[in-house]
Amino acid sequence: MKQDHAAFAARLREALQRAGIEARPVILEKMLARRGVVVTAQAISGWLSGRYMPRPRALQALAELTGTPPHQLQYGGIREERAAWPLPLEAADRRVIEAFLALPAERRVLVGELVAALASPPRKSR
């Protein structure tokens, strides 16, 4: 059981690093609170050190923050090779998508919201 906790802690720290998020309990406490998940810095410290596992809602929020699927964060997983880009994709589009994928999870959410707003039909003025 403790090995599972230690492995989770390593995956969490790695996912945070990939997302550009500092692995500090106080920082994570605030980020999770903004997502409606209230946990103490002590609990987060336990996750990062492998003493405890987060509850499902906190795990889901961590997954969203880091851009990592929850099951992969909790259990690890087989890394799949990236599929080749479809041929009709232009080089400029490919660069934009790759830049998007390289963004931290929080910024990807913002970009997604912007794209959704731009893609929705314009509102009719009254």
C-alpha cells in the first residue's frame, strides 16, 4: 500500500512539473480551492510525500490542473506514442496545436474557453 502512495506522489510531482505548477502545498491548496475543492496544506503535503492519497474529487481536480487523466495520475499507465498528424493538416496549424499542447493546464483551459467563445455564433444585438 505504501508503495502505491509513493508511486502516486512521484506521478503527481512529475505531472505538476510538466504543467509548470510548483509542487508546494500552499500553492496547490489555493489552486484547488479555486476549483471548489477544499483541502488543507497538510493533506497536500501528505500526497506529495506519499503518506496519503487524495479523495476522488481532489484527484479529479489535480488531474484537471495538470492535464493528466485521473486514472493515469492515480495508477500510472502505458505511455502511447503520439499518432502521426493527418496529412491535410497545414504546418502552421500543426505549430499552433503543438504550442497549445505545451501550455500548462490552466492556460489550455483559457485558450479552450476563448476558442469556444470565438466559435459560437455572434449574439444578436437588441
